[in-house]
Amino acid sequence: MSSFEGPLLLPPSTSTPGAPIRLAVASLGAIGMAVVEAVQSGRLPGFTIAAVSARDIEAARARLAPVAPDVPVVPIAELEPLADIVVECAPAALFGEIVGPFVANGKKAVVLSIGALLTHGDLIELAGRTGGQIIAPSGALLALDAVTAAAEGTIHSIKMITRKPVKGLLGAPYLEENGIDIAAATEPVKVFSGTAREAAKGFPANLNVGAALALAGVGPDATTIEIWADPALTRNTHRIEVDADSASFSMAIENIPSENPKTGRITALSVLAALRKMTAPLRVGT
Ligand SMILES: NC(=O)C1=CN([C@@H]2O[C@H](COP(=O)(O)OP(=O)(O)OC[C@H]3O[C@@H](n4cnc5c(N)ncnc54)[C@H](O)[C@@H]3O)[C@@H](O)[C@H]2O)C=CC1
Ligand SMILES: O=C([O-])CC(=O)C(=O)O
């Protein structure tokens, strides 16, 4: 469950009509920095970076200096009063601390550590009570539009097969707990087969896409995940296979890693696309 135990404050605070929507970015890793750079360069009209948080405040100020010298770097607990929306892109363990204050105040949270949502159902309920909203963009995955549409009917089965370069999986608790050593692998190794819930627990920094697929479709216990470490790969690849009463489909994505080898470059772009859709006169896709 969430560690967030803050107050439930109603009604939601709002920004001045016509003013840019104020974004808080937590934190300044591969995704956060890409979002800040895009907004600062004017690629997302109508939005402004109001504040960021980081583990090392001085290092973050130095990182921001060339692109956003005036943006305040503040502790996570100080973000909410400064912004309308938070972009959560920090280690999963900080999820409740980052998202809680925003949804408690009827605000939106765009979240990337989607695996953490499986143990923070209380925050979804909280958002339901306050009028806040938790938005999980497609991130590094594809086809969530078709999965959510199929879920309006009956989905018979959903499976995802993830293949990652070895360095995209190193350090995952599941590997350490089960004594699986992939560092010296010379051919593809199947390291996990189970449910999306088990995958989120065992690979908290590597498999948010499994949790996203589960939440879009039939839930974490009915979604099947297979994970392979493949030393020949340079891209994180995800193939999903869906069988529903409305359609059957299988789709795959090959993600070019960002500066963080666990994270595909497309993830930060999906945040920009999700934010843009919030105010766009035309929305394409569900
Ligand atoms: N939904 C999706 O499809 C995807 C989700 N993700 C998830 O998004 C999140 C962010 O990913 P990346 O940007 O690649 O991670 P990253 O590791 O590049 O950045 C995380 C940042 O959080 C900072 N941090 C650590 N402790 C902190 C603290 N106590 N307070 C504030 N900041 C702190 C780190 O210094 C780092 O700058 C991760 O949870 C990752 O698993 C990543 C890729 C795809
Ligand atoms: O799901 C994740 O956390 C990251 C991922 O697989 C990718 O970027 O391809």
C-alpha cells in the first residue's frame, strides 16, 4: 500500500485561466530531463516547468543550468503547491510520496513507474474521491489503445514477451533472489515466466510495460509475461499477443535505449504526447 498519508484537501486548487499549465517533474533522470528539455525548448506550448525534484539538489541545479536555470529544484514534499500536474519519473519506491499530494488535492499525476500502481490502489481510490487523475501513458509499450478498447468487450488472453539486452535487466531483484546470473550469457536466456504482478515485483525498474498492459486489459493476475535476456540485442523489445471477442492482434516494439539502458527513448516522448492530448482540440487514439 501507499506510504502517502497526507490530508485530503478539497476542492482542488486550480491555476489561473489562460495561464500555462504548471508541471512538476520528479525526478531528473533519463525521462525527467528529456521532458524538461522539450518543454523548455517550446515543444509543448501551454505548459511550463514549475519545479523539479532530485536526489542530489546541487547536481540537479548544475544539470538544469544550460536549459532551465530559473526552475526551482525542491524536495518532493514541496512540489505540489507549485504545480498543477506532476510527472512521476523517479524510482518506484518514491511513487506514493510523489503522486499522493497531487491526487489528494484533485490534481493530475502522469506516472511512469506503473509497476508501483499495482501496490498503490489506494491512490487510485483517492483520485476517485478528489477528482484527481492518475494518467499512465503508453510509455515504452504500444497498442494500449487497442487493449483498452478490447477490454470493453471480453479479452480471452493477453501475453507479453519481453527481450532485453543484458544490461537492461541487470540488478533486478528477481535475478538476485533466484541466483540467475546473466552477465556472462552468450545466448538468449528465459529468465522469467509468470504473471504481470509477479513481474512487477521481481523487475520493479525493468518491466513497467507489463503493469501497463495489465492495467489496460485484464489485470495483473491474468496477464502473462515472459522475459528474456538476449546478449545479441541492442534494443528493448516487447511483443504482445491478445485474443479477444472483438479482435486478435499481436504487435511488437523495438525500443532504442535512452541514456538509461533500462528505459526506451520513446518513453519520454509518450509523456509529451499524453500532456499534449490534455489540451488538444483533436485527440487521436483512445
Ligand atoms: N512506463 C514505462 O513504459 C516506463 C517506465 N519507466 C520508469 O520510469 C521511472 C524513471 O525512469 P528513468 O528516467 O529511466 O530513470 P533514471 O534512473 O534515469 O532516473 C531516476 C532519477 O531519480 C533520481 N532519484 C533517486 N532517488 C531520488 C530521491 N530520493 N528523490 C528524488 N530523485 C531521486 C535519480 O537520481 C535519477 O535521476 C523508473 O521508475 C522507470 O522504471 C522507465 C521506462 C519505461
Ligand atoms: O518497462 C520498462 O520499465 C522499460 C522498458 O521495458 C523499455 O523501456 O522498453
